[in-house]
Amino acid sequence: MTKGSFSLTDYLRTRGWRHISIVIFFAMIAAVVGGMYFATLKVDYVWRWYRVPQYFYYKDTIETKAEIEGEVATLVPKGDQVEVTVRGDGEEETYSVPGQSLRVNEGDFIYSGDVLGSYQKWKVGILIEGLWVTLKVSVIAVLLGILLGLFTGLARISNNPALKWSAITYIELVRGSPLLVQIFIWYFVLGTLINNLLAQSGMSQLPPLWYGVASLAVFAGAYVAEIVRAGIQSIHFGQMEASRSLGMTYPQSMRYIILPQAFRRILPPLAGQFISLIKDSSLLGIIAIRELTKATREVITSSLQPFELWFVAAILYLVLTFALSMFVQYLERRTAIGG
Amino acid sequence: MVRAENVYKTFYTTQKIEALIDVSCRVDKGEVVVIIGPSGSGKSTILRCLNMLEKADKGHIHIDGVDILDHKTNINKVREEMGMVFQSFNLFRHKTVLGNLTLAQTVVRKRSKKEAAEKAMALLEKVGMPEKAEAYPDNLSGGQQQRVAIARALAMDPKVMLFDEPTSALDPEMIGEVLDVMKTLALEGMTMVVVTHEMGFAREVADRVIFMDEGQVVEVGPPEHFFKNPTHDRTKLFLSQIL
């Protein structure tokens, strides 16, 4: 073969199949999306994506209302605002309203509750609120789960039967029952008990959010414990012997030698566990925590646009889980040995 | 300095292994004692019993007058005074060479970072690798790692150094550099207990040689006696196999 006579077979043999595979990949994606779209047209579903943004952010009109009955005594402009003074039966009130929206004149007689003016304000929608609750619940549960998992993992490999057997019992109980059932137990059993006891001693009740956080943290903690145990046991026992032979105590050896090395190894399985936790938080809607999934359900009830909104919810979860895995990858690079 | 009396140790793994049977030995201050013997003879086990990496079942072990098998003894305090060098180096993989040398100094000896680093650099100088202070163990050769491991143990100013087959995991061309460091230590008067297969080292440096077989001390004596006129048949057989 001479230079310049690059034939189709040569192209196929070298880069061709790769290019064709890439084209096939995108064609399949297009087919799935397109097929779905046409299927929805067949059942007369009307896509209304333009209705979705209002559940993220919307403009709310806030009206300033008079609180007393009386006469508008003075209108004093102050920049964009106008100060409206209402004088009534021996009382006087002053309200500040935007000049453009002023609805009263000097000398008007107004009743309590009459609108003097209004302004508009951007507010976060229910989906963002739900996303925020999901994020909050997940972050707190992850942090508690790490603590719980670390201590349980250490207890699991301890020689002390009290510690070791408690750890095993906890791990087996939690791993052996469905998260949904555990959430019910936390809220309807433990929640009822704790809130009643709190009420009896005159303290305020704990909101459902904390029972949700507790159920997720305790659930994740059991899995983290096993990950921590595997991570510690994967470190060669010579590392522990070397540090003990230098006179370091067991806790010192754990802290300075074993855990730093184990940490790097357990990061990938830990990331997987916490991605699961974020997704599992979608179950918390059943105990009246308005996280992303429950918020989506509420929006669907009022908007009747389930197709768009379930896709939006899925994408929002994806944003959270993807951000978490990016963060963990960054940690992995940063803690690389010899980097 | 080191005194072991009637020490027994049995392992129960898949079967019962009597690793040490009534082993007694002593190492005086400034002495270099080499323990040799075929594999499975218990020589590593007795060494590991000396700093409680293995707990002896029965008997007495006194280190610098302290009975380490006594429940009241704080073994960490005893270990501070004993350096140990392992066959597989066991350097802390997540720390630099300097970090390996300074960690226990600051955590256990409560030295300042500066003081520990100065001590570490002096010791790296001594083992001939000050230029590797910032390197990580994985980037060093076996011989270099073992020299760092020796320096790490020395950084604690130990009274006794225990060597558990320090050259067995090394390529032949690296054994010399590690043995040289050990010889220097011996000349400086360090009390050393060395488990090794390096007969040349034993002959040249040891004050006494202990020969062990099947968990028992078979013969003890100065190297000239030991290598030229061994009394026991088992010793003769062993020497004929390796020399």
C-alpha cells in the first residue's frame, strides 16, 4: 500500500468501527427519546415545559395593606418610595410603598385591609425547597453516618466482646430489614415514644425531619461500618506491628498509621454508599418530610404535568449524586500517596 | 539487658504448633547475639516475644529489669526502648522517609518537630541516604527501605535493637548495604538481637550465636566455637547444609 491510497477498508480497519459505534450510540439515544416523544403524542399528552421553571423560581406579588381605617393625610415621595400616612380615629400609621404602584390619593378615605400599593419579589419554588431539604437531610445523615460507621467499624474489629457483639448486632439488624420499615419504626414507634416523653417533661417535640435523618444515618452507618472494617483489615498487619514496636499505643497507631491509609482505600465504596443514601432520602416523603420526591408529587397534583416533573426530579437527584462523586474523585486525587 | 527464662509459646491455627518449648536466653548490654536455625525453628517467635508482638504463654521475660509478662507492666513504655526491624521493612507507606522517622519521636517521645527532624536527618546521614528524606517508601529500593527502617527504630534512641531477618527479603546486591549499617551499629556498642541467615555476619559481628531447632535452643556459644566445633549433631547437620 502506498501513501495516499487510503481506502475504505483501511479506514474501517483503523478508526472506522470506532466512529460507527459512536454514531450508533447517539442514534440509540435519539431513538429512545424520539420514541418516547411520539408515544406520548399518541396518548395526547401535551408537553408543557414552560410551566416547569415557576416551581424553581417565581415572582410573587406582595401587597401593602392599611391596618387602620381613616383618611390618607399626606403622600411624601422619598426616592422610588412614597410614604403614605393614614390618619384615623385618634391614630396614625405611615406605610412605605413603591411610587409606581401607589393606588391612593391624598384625602381618600380607606378601610382597614385596603391595598395601598404592591411590589413584586422573586421567591424560590417548591422544587428548590424540596431539593434543599433533600440536600440538608443527606449531608447531616452522611456526617452522622461516617461517625457512626467509624466507631462501629472500630468496635467490630475490637477484641472486647461488649463492643464487638454490639457492633455485629447493630450491623445485622440494620442490614437485615428494609429501610422503609426502619423509617416507619423511627417515626411511628421511636418518634411517638420520644415525642411523648418530651411532652411529658415539658419540652418541644422533634420535627419529623430529625427522625428521617436518624433513620438514614443509622442505616448508612451499618454499611459504612463494614466498609471501614474491610478498609482497616486490608492494611497489611506489618504496619500495625511497626507502629506498636515504636511504642505507639493502639489508638495512636490507628489514628496516625492505619486510618489514614485505610481512608484512601474506602473512599470509592464510601462514595457508592452515600450516593445510595441521597437516593434513599426519597423515601422520607412518607413521614411528611417535604423532600424532593414529595415536593414533586405535590407539584404534579396541582400542575398535572407528571412527565416533565418526574424527569426534572430525576435530573435534580443526578445533579446531587454527580456532584458527590466528583467531590470524592477530587479527594482521591488529593490523598494519593506520593503525589 | 534481655533475659528470657523458660518461655513457652504455642500457636493454635489449623493445628497445634509448639513454637517455643522452654526457651531461655540472655543478652547483656552491648552484646550482639545472633539467632540462627532452620525455618520454623521458633527463632522469629522468640524475637517477637521479646517486645510482646507475640505474647509468651509461660515463662519470664525481663527487659532492662522489667518483667514484660507482668500485667502491670506498660508494654508501650518498654517498646519505646526497643527498636525493631522487620523482614518486610513495614515502612509507613503514606509518609515520606522523614515522616517515618519523625512520627514516633513526636507522638511517643514528645519531641518538637524541629528536634525530631534534626535527629532524623542525622540518622539518614548515618545510613547514607539524606537525599531521600522527601521520598516515599514505595519509590525506594528494598535495601534503601530497610536502611530507613533501621534509622526509624534508632530515632527513638533504643537500648536494644531487634532484627527479624532484616536481609531475607532483599535482592542479593542490596544485602551488603544493610549489613554494613548493622555492623556500624554493633561497633558503636548497640545491644542487638539478630535473627538472620547471614552466616558471614554472624561469624564476623556476633558475640554469641544461638542455634534453635524445633522450638528449642540447641546450642549457644561464641561464633568461633560455633562454626568450627559445634557439639550437637543437629548443629553440624544445619551448618553442613548452609555453608
